[in-house]
Amino acid sequence: MSRRWIQNPNRCADEYLDGIEDFIEFARRHNPGATRIRCPCRRCNNTLFESIETVGFHLVRNGMIETYNIWNLHGEQVDHASSSNAPRVDNVEPIVDPNDQVMGIIQDAFPFASTNINQEGEDDVPTPIDSAEFEQYKNC
């Protein structure tokens, strides 16, 4: 199966979209029953686990890591005999700001943390009190 679609800069091209479908089918076949897989988009960099549908969306929006030609993190077996002469890339620098990734993780873990509404529907922002009210409170 050709993977040259990964290099295609036009993520709306039929070749690219068909490639995403092939990848998703491959990931489902090699990870039966999995609801979340590593996302190989340029933003997640195979470090975040997302739903398969979200992975497909990310691949259209962000593009796939251009060096991810052997899908070993998604079940593909590496042929060590034929890859021994291939150049090895150990570090792939993410294109995204690490702070964005951290904020994404925090928002996934604590979806209500970015709002000012607590579970009871009350405002979490404290109501300011004037000095006279504070003195009365302090004297109680």
C-alpha cells in the first residue's frame, strides 16, 4: 500500500482522504475493539490517545506526521531485515507549542475547569465585599 499520500500538502485531495480511510481501516483491523488509538497527526505526534473518529478529523485538519511511514504504533510489524539499512529517526520535533498540548490534556481531563460555573450552577468567582462588611465579618 502506497503511503505517498502522507506527503501530499493538499489535505482535501482525494488521494489524501483515501489515504486517511486506509489508515483508519488499518488501525481498526490491528486494534480490534479499541475505542482510542494514538493520534499520528502533526499536533498530537503519536503521544495522545483519541477516538478513531477524532483521529480521522485530526489527520484532515493537521496532517499526518510526514515521517510516520511504518505504522508500528498502530500494529504494523517492522521488518528488521529490510529496515537495517534505512536511516533511523528517533526524535520527531512536534510542530505544535507544548503549552497547547498541556492545555488540551487539562481540558480533556477537567472539561469544566475553563468555565466559571460549578456543578451546582453557582458562580465560582467570589463576590467582592467592601471594607465595612469585612470588618463586620472579622468581628463575628
